[in-house]
Amino acid sequence: MHVQATAISVYKHGMKLFISASSPFARKVRIVAREKGLAGGLSEIDCNPFSNPTELLQHNKLCKVPTFVHGDLVLYDSPVICEYLDSRNESPRLIPLPGGDRWRVLRAQAVADGVMDLAVALTMELRRPVAEQAPAAQERWRGQITGAVDMMEAQLPDLSGILNLGHIAFAAALGYLDFRHPEMRWRDGHPGLAAWYDPFAERASMKQTAPSDSSYAL
């Protein structure tokens, strides 16, 4: 079992986040924590979920990352964790209050999460022995990713200029494509998205959460 604490600060009853350092879903949550000013009370535990680490399994029988623990509260699935963190303080509000902007932000998160799902699946597929790989599935996933990035390009102007969860989800998804699938060249044909992402990637929250292979490499 490989469990390595990478905590910024650890409190007896503080928040814990089980992550894999290369997971785009965990990165999305980690960016939210930093943008909300909550990272100082968050202990990030870098682990290999596929090795069934005891502490992660104790909290989440699905043994998936990210998993969030705060006292007796255990949350899984990155959208749920992000919403909880956003509720911890009012500023900056990353998920708008009910209304049109809220649905646009949640829609943006959904399409970005779809890109992450497909890109992680493609990563895992490409690690299988060549004789066991499914080229048709790979082609379909790449086509779906490209189509979803088209959607992100179209939706970006609908997100307000104020930082929100849609922006963070877009950045986590595009960062993972750069990290694991640079051959897809997502910037080609998406000038607006590329022009937005490159300066966004310079934010401190992005640099502090840059993906790495320090544990199990998703």
C-alpha cells in the first residue's frame, strides 16, 4: 500500500482529501480548495486507489479518488465535494445562486467532467497489452473528446468573467489532455479556449496542483 501524506496543514478535526496526484477530478477539487482559501485546513493524502489502501477503503468502499472527509462527513464524487467546499464561505462564490448563470456553470462542469472520464478511460486502455486493446473504442473516445472540446469552446463565452466552477473544471480537463494526450492537440481549431486556458494555467492554484506521477498514474 502506498499512502503518502502531502498535507499543507493537518488538524485533529480538519478536512482530509484522498487524491491521486495525476487525477483530473482530484485536481479540480484541489483547485477549488485553493481558490476558496481553504487549503490551509485541508490534508491531501496521495494514494493509489487500485491498491485498496486501508484508510481510503475505510471511508469509501468504492475506493475512488477524490474522497473527502470532514469529521463524520464523508463525500465522494468531485461535483459534490466542490459544492461542499463552495458552501464553506461566501467569497468567492464559484457556483452561482439559482438562476441562469448557475445552470451554465453546472453545464460547463458536466461537459468538462465528460472529457475527464473519456480521457482517463483512454489512458487506461492504452496501458493494456496491444493485443488486448480496442482500437474502435479508442477512436470513438477521441472523437467524443474532440466533440466535447468543441462544446467547451462554444460555452466559454457564456461563462461570466468572474471565476467560477465551470472555468476550474475546463482547466482541469484541458490540463489532463496536455498531460496525458498531447498528441490530440486540443488547441487546434479552438482558438478561444486556447487563448483563455494558457493564462489561466499560470494561476497559483493551477501551478500548485500540476499533475504528476508521484503515486498511481491515472
